[in-house]
Amino acid sequence: MSSSMSRRGFLACFTTVAGGLVAGELRAALPPKETGLSSEGLLVGRPGFQPRTVMPLPHQELPGFLSRAQLEAHHAEYVRDVERLKEADQGLQQASLDTGRYGELRRAQVAAANSVLLHELYFGNLAPAKVDVPRYLEGHMREHMGSMETWAADFTRCALAAKAWAVLVYDPYDDRWHNAVMESHDSGIWVGANPLVVCDVADDALTKDYTRREEYVGKFIERIDWNEVAKRYKAVDRM
């Protein structure tokens, strides 16, 4: 080492150069593929979120609850979010993203992914007629939430308070069900929880058919497909 450079000076210089190299590598590196096995996952075999395709509407209309026009307009919003998710996924594969653009794409990816998945769960838990709660689910409802009436009353309060979504979730970390309020697609997330019942309360879900959210939420409670909810819980119940 030259006598004109102290040990401290050398280390400072080395740190600066190494830091610059690392930063350059971060800017140039491609993100991980974030892929898994197509034969696994809770949504395997279904069109929609997992393969980044569009899930068709399970029901074109729900007489006495949601009109064809309302469902078609709402589904069109969902289709746009599928495209936003694919755009974010593709954008993240670019090698020349600066930190600001990278952060924008990651945030857009989360918001779009949550929106796509929540919409698919919402459309999937709507029934064309009243569905009785399966005996399998009745016991779990009593265990976690009390009576069906108690749950419905509290879920209704969540739906009226929320800006975007009201969700009944199962949290495997505490092995309990919880009603949750979401203010947006990426706000109010219950980390690690599995959605069982999903109610969209944003304007695009109801304003073609309803002027009062209370009426919409009441009809939603009457049209939950409890057989679908039971399938969701069976798929994630830790026991």
C-alpha cells in the first residue's frame, strides 16, 4: 500500500467503489422469475389469477340481486385489472429499471394482483338463489363467529364502513375467522389470512342497480354461495 494512502483512506475508497458496483448490479439485474408449479396452488385448473387469464362471469345475471348490465360493467373493470397485472409483471422483467420505476411497478403489481384475486373470489361467491349453509360450515361458524345472525350483522357493519371490500377471512396463524375492512385493494390486508367470503362495496359493484349501499349489502348476504365458501375453507383449514 502506498505510503501516501492511509489504511482508513484505502477502506473508504474500496467501499465507495464496491458500493458503486453493487448499485450497478442491482440496476442491471433481472428480478426473480416468481414462478411455481402449474400443478399446484389453490386456484389450479381455473382460468384467472394463477395463469394471468380472464375468469368468465360464473353468472351472466342474478335476478333479484344484480342485473346483466351491472355484472358486465363490473367484470369489465376486473378485465382491465388483469391487463394491469400482466403489464406490471412484464415491466418488472426489464433489466434497466431505476429504483423509482422499480418501486412503482412493484406497488402496481400488488394492487392489481389483489384486485384480480378479490374480484374472482367475489364473483365466485355469488349465487343465483339462496343457498343453505352446509352442516360442515355451520359448526365452524358457531365456533368462530357465534350464530349466523351475529356474523351477518357484524359483516354488514364492515361492508357499510369499508371503502372497497368487506371480507370474512380465516387466519391460520391464530386458527380463527375474522371479519375485515379493506379501504383499497392494497390497504387493510390481513397478512397470511385466506378469504372465505368477499363483498365488493366500491361504486362499480353496485351503482347501476342500487342507490343505497344498505340494500345492496342486504341482498349480498342473501346470495352468498355457501357451498363455494365451504370449499374455500376445506382447502385452507389447517386441521
